[in-house]
Amino acid sequence: MLSSTRRALSFGAATAAAAFCFLADATAAEVVRDTFHQDHRATPKIQFEPSTRISGLSGEPLARAFLAEHASEYGLAKSLVGLQPAEVRESLLGTHYTFRQEIGGIEVENARIIVSISRQDGHVYRVFNDIYPTKQEAALERSSAISEEAAYDAAWNRLRPHGPLLADPSARLVWVPEGDSFRLTWIVGLELDAPYGGWEVRVDARDGRVLDTRDTRLYRLRSDLTDAPLATRIDAYSGPVSDRRAAFATRAATEARLEAELSRAPGSRAAGTGVVFDPDPRATLLNDNLQDTSPPSSFTAAYFTRNLLDISFNGSAYSLTGPWVNIINWDTPNTAPSTTTDGNWTGTRGVNSFNDAMTYFQIDQSQRYMQSLGFVGATGIQDGPIGTDTDGVQGDDNSFYQPASNRLSFGHGCVDDSEDTDVMLHEYGHAINHDINSSWTGGDTGAMGEGFGDYWAGSYSFSTPNGPIYHPEWVFTWDGHGTGNQCWGGRIMNAFGAQYVHTTTYGAHVGIPGGFQSDELWSTPLFQSLLELDGLGYPREDVDTVILESQFGLGSGLKMRDMANAIIATASALFPGQPHADVFTQKFLVHNIVDIPTVVLAALEPTVTSGGGNGAADPGETVELDVEVTNDGTLGATAVSATLTSTTPGVVINQGASAYPNLPIGASGTNLTPYSITVPSGHTCGDPVALVLNVLFDDGDPSSTVLNLSLPVGVPVGAQASVSPGLSIPDNNSTGVTSTLVVSGTGGTVSSNLNVDINLTHTWIGDLIVRLTSPNGTVVTLHNRTGSNAHDIIGNYPLTLTPAQPLSAFIGGPLDGTWTMFVSDNAGQDLGTLNSWGINDVSGWDCDLLTTDAPGVTLAPASFSLDAASPNPFGASTAIRFAVPGPGADVSLEVFDIAGRHVRTLTDGFLPAGGHAATWDGRDEAGRRASAGIYFYRLESREYSATRKVVLLN
């Protein structure tokens, strides 16, 4: 057979735990590796320290030259057509040049490629790529798109608004990737009071259909509101709908008034004070029992007076509008921000002026803290005031950040959210994410955004006097947790049992195995790294700097493994030679978030090298075997050896030990000493022998891998042929290439068992057409320009690949003759090779069966015999075994129905002396399923005829 089955080591939960035990000392340099897109693109996603031959350039010219040099890797044209400069951003380590992808002048949603250039020495140290290779520019036009006003109308009609707009509306026309194609789409943003939500409505720009509706607000916790189906939230209302144009005009006037209120003349800044919790009363008082309903006197010792910096003074009143946070009324209920005549906010919990002062102080302080880390000016994060409502969310016990308008809203209900520093800094954490990375969406960003917000809050709380001793693992210490009548349970940052699965997508607030939340899976390694480094004498500022800096130069669709690699690489760059990167590595390893370097061995099925008279292992024969082993892992293996055993009864292992060559990453090797086994004489023809290969190797420590193998017994009846033409496929040439394969000697017809192996390498399979033609001229298209820029067609139709047309069209036609494979490339730029292909249509097995009457003496069968079919009755298939005496004979084995009509010929021709077997799959000569009932099979030659009965079930 052309392609052999591989048996690979796969780590289950227990094995993964064991792997961590012997690789727990993995270093940062061992785990940080480039990542690739796992969708149809298969292009690089994040590259760390990519290679380049460019010299003498800097800045954007260097970024462009680098992209041109590596254009083929990303599916770009060398001219970089379709890429437009989007943003230049500074950070502590580098300058990040962002290019957005456009088709016909319209951007592709979130499609960005970012080249990060070191500030220290000017080299390209990281590339993030989320563009979509396409050759469809000419087919994608905007001429038939509906207008922006029509898109607004479609979104408005879907949402049925009946309350005011809470922020300016927005609409943008984009191409939205859908598999390997694109849909022209209007994305409409409407921040509404009723139905309540930060709505994003996607409208098909061709016909005005609403494609999708979502609430984009990032809520602190799940609630009845957030868990309710969006259709329920929207369709629950059936009353009058507000006039859209009037609502837009009212919103514009409101926004203008708000901007006017926030505008300040030079010299209007002032200093004030505010009574606040810092961070919260439970932590200050070390009191788990403190409740929202506790008497006011219980909180007296928890109040502090803090400076409120750079507030506004208009000559008569002080207001909490500053350079980094503005307390405004933008969300419902309609509560005006507090002001004072002396610049001092003295209210305590229970009055909204206390919430205003708390919020201003904590967010302003958090911003100034980031500036102290170096994120100021050109490297600033959230460099400007964020609008914040301390009495919003319609009074519910929740809070949220709204990315579209860059605003915060804190609810009341149970403990007011603005009373808990953790809540405010958690929500501000979302604003930090989205300011650094405006494409913070997709992948695991839901869970990571929540986890980072929890970490950002926990880091500050840890820095306060009681932080290290009062439940440092808690987040929302006052708003959640505690004893007695909790508002809600809060979250933790010591979820050590939470385990990451790279193929899972982690959204916000999602329950995961072990009773944890997805948010905690991300916050735990971040916070535990802080605790570890603090214990080693390194300041909190180091850890926060690493985590903030690591987010620069990245885009959409990030997985936890991507972000963890970026954090580790950033720690290595900021603190070379210090333990920061290795501490992060170890904490991520606890949760399987980073990919541990491992040897992953696989084996091709055994090959008979000698001893099989027919080239195969037969019952009673002793054969020698080769077993090729490959290393598909991320770590090389040395000192490789193996021991072969069998779990099949009666199999004798004559030579079961062999050394192997060393196996670097991606390498393969064959046993240096042939294995030798004896198949028992009574073994059933066609039943494989089960073998077990125990491979020992060194990957830094002695290790082993167990690989399960299968050795076919006998020669397949039917076709099993392959060729390796190695034909280059001409680029953009519909004439293509053809390869032929001749099948002979089977005397049979194509059955439903037909399958086709193919090994075709090409850098853009969306260009390819692949067809197979049978000996009688029947043509089936196997591949028809699907897959876009995915690489290579390697596998088996239909076992691992799905043919464009069914192979059943071949059934009933001749198996013997010339089969033809055709491949053509129908677009420019990409090249490939038809390496090999093959035909398989196996209906049974032939064996050189030998009987023995004395040790070491073998005899051919003395006479013809026909065995009972097994199983009988049968459903899918049944095996029919028979014997032919020496020196062989012309025989036929046929199936007849109960009326004597011919149904199927299983064997017809000369067979050598020995035992043989054929398989009937319950189908007639045309490949149709026969009806259930009684059938007869007859073995016939010149000297012998025998008939037996078999029952076919439904």
C-alpha cells in the first residue's frame, strides 16, 4: 500500500502529568516557538526572532522589506499589494508597524500583519500575522453594496429600539472571512438602553439580511441578563419602536453637550481629596464576616482619605473629570456625577459621591502606575480620559467595559461595584487590553481578557498592606467571597487543577473541568508568577511590566499558548539572565498552557524483508521485518533502541531487540538489526498479527514509548498498486500533468472497497483540480479548487480525504487496466509536485497455508476443502476459507441466491497450492447491497466442487 498507517504516542491526562514531572525544569528557551494558524491558512501566526537577510534599513522600510522577503510564507504577493499601513505603536522593547489587509479598498475584518522592530538594535524580533491569503480580488467588488443608511435601518429593525442611544452609533464596511472566501458585511454598532446592550449587528452588504447580532459588552460576571438568549432579550418587546433618525439626532446633541461639559480651559486642574476604601473593607479589617448589610459603624476603620489628582475646577465647583478618568452619566439610571465646592469628597458608602471618589482615585492611580513603569507618552496605554458611570447597568449587580465607546459602567445591587477596587481595576483591565490591541477578539481572548482583569486587580490588592496575608488568591474580595450572605462567589487565582486543552476555545466565564472557570485558568499562572518572583525578592513592577509589554504587537485570534509564549519571550528580553522567564514558564507548565518540548514517536507498519515466499507473512512462516520509527515531536531523541513483542497467541519472537539511529526532530530511522517472527501454522489467513514495539530513548532523561503495530498476514485479493511519478505540476496551466498506473491479474471488477492514496505537495491547493480515470473511461473528480492557500493533498480518498465526487461511480467497472491520475494548477504563483499515488481494492486475502506432520517438515494440503463462512450469519462481511492441493489449480468461488441466480464472483483463476481466503461484503457484481436472506457459495475446479450456505442479515 502506498501510504502506511502510523501509530503515534498521544498524551492522556495521566501521561501529561508524568511528562511534566520529568520536564519540570524546562526553560524559557525550550518552550517559546513559532505558532501557526490551524485553519485552512496554515500560515505562520506568531514568529519569534525570525530570520532575515535584510541589512541597512530601519523603521517602516525595514518592515516592508521584511514582509516582501517572506511574502510566500504569509500568502502575500511580493509587491505587498492589498496591504495598507494602519498604525505605528511604541512600546518598551520596540516599534510595532501594523498593516491591514484590504480587498478593493475595503478592509478585511481584523486582518493585520504586525512587524515588531527592536528599539535596542533595530532588528525584527517578532511578527504577528492574521491576514487571509486570497486570489479573489477581482471577484470581490463593492459596487452592489447597500448604503450605510440602509445598514443602519436593517440593524434598527432587528433590534426594535425603544429607549435612547447611550453612545454614538457606528457602521463600517468590511470583508468578513468565511472559510476560504469572504462576505461583504456592514458591522453596525448601537449602544442602547432598550433593548439593553452594546449591540453589534452584522448586515449582509449585498442584500441587507441581518447575519448576526451580539452584545459586545465585557461583563464582570454571568447573570440572568447575560445568559438569556439574545433573541429573547430582543424579541421580548413588541411595542412601538423609536424613530431611528430622531434617535440619532438626539444622541448627537447629547454627545455634543457631554463633550462641552468635559472641555476645560488651561489652568482648571486642581487637587482634591476623597474618602475611599483601599482596597476594600474586608482586606483592611481582615474580616471575612463583613456584609453589605453590616451597620455603618463596622466600616469606620476601613476608610482612608486619599488625594484626588488633577480634578477640574470651573471657578465655583470641583468635578471628577481629569486627564485619565471622567466620571460621567452615560448609562442608566440617570444619576448625575457628584461635585463639591471645596474639592473634598467626604461621603461614605451608601451615597453615590463615595462611589465617584473611589472610582476616580483607583482608575487614576492605576493609570499613573502604568506610567511609572514606562508606559507614558509614545508608549502610553489608555492615554486619555476614560468615561465612567458609577451608577449604571440599570442598577443591576454587574459592571462592564464597552470597547466600541471605550467606556465603563459600574452597577449597584448588593455591594455597589464601585466600593470594591478589584471590580474597578478588573474592568479597567479590559480597557488596557483593547487599547494595546484593538483587535483583541477571537481565540481565547474572552477568557484571557477576564483573567488579565482579575490579575490586574489582584496585583494591586497584593501591593496593599494586608494584600499578602488576606486571601491574596481572591478576586472581588468585597463584592464576592466572604461568609454568610454572599453577593456572589467571586473568583480565585490559585486554580492549580485547571488544565488547558489547546484545541478548546476558551470564552469568558466558561465552566471548565475541575469546577473552575476559564478566567481562572489564565489568571492563576499570571498571579502565581507574581507570588513566586515576589518570594525571590523581585518587585511586583517587574511582573506587571512583562505582562503589559507582552501584549504589544499582537492581533486577533490569540490562544493562551500564543500569549504565554509572548509573555515568556518578553520576560527574557526585559530581564535577561534573571529568573523571570523561567518562573513564567514553570507556572504555565502547571496548566499545560505552554507546549512542553517532547519526543513524540510514531511508526510505519512493519515491512517483510525476507522469509515470505509471496512477499508477505503467511501462517507457519518465519519472516524478517523492518519497522521505521519517526520523531514527530519537538525534541530530539538519542540512544534509541527497541524491543518487539506480540500479543497474538502463538506468535514466536525469534529476534526482538534492535538499536536505531538517533532521531532528531522530524527524522526517521529503521532498526539496525532485522526483527524475526514466526506466525503460527494455525493462524487465520487475513487476520493481522498484533505487535508491540517498546522504544527506549534519551531526551535528556531515559524515556520510553510504546507503539502498537499490525502485520498483515497473507496477500490481499484484488488491487493494491502504486506509482511514484514525482511530476512537477506546471503553474497556471490547465493542461496539467497525467500519471498512469497499470493493474493486472486480478480478473475482478471495482468494488465498494476501492480507495485511492495520494501524496501531492503544493503551496496553494485552492488552485488544483485532481481527477482519476478508470480503465473503462469513467472519470471522477477528487479535488476541485477547494482549500484556498492550504498546503498539500496527502492522504486517502475517501478514508482521510473527501472526494469532490463519489468513488462509487467506478463500482462494477474493470479493475484491471490503466488508471490515470490528472492534476492541473489553475492560477498563478504557486508550484507543486505529484509525488505518488495508488489504487486499493481488496476483497479478501490469499495465504500460502502450510500444514505440518513433524517438526520442521511442511506439506501442502492433501486435497481441496471448503470451510464454513465466518461469521455466519453476517452483516458487513464474511470470510470464506478454502484449500487447494499441489501443484495448484484453476478454481472459481461464486455466490448464488436461493433461486440459483449468480450474485458475485469472488475468485476465478489459477491459485497455488495452499490455504486461501476470500471475503464477501454482501454486494453483487455492480456493487449494490444484496437483499437479506439465504445464499450459497460454491468452490469449483475440474476435480472438485463443493457448496455451502451463508445467511446475509440486514
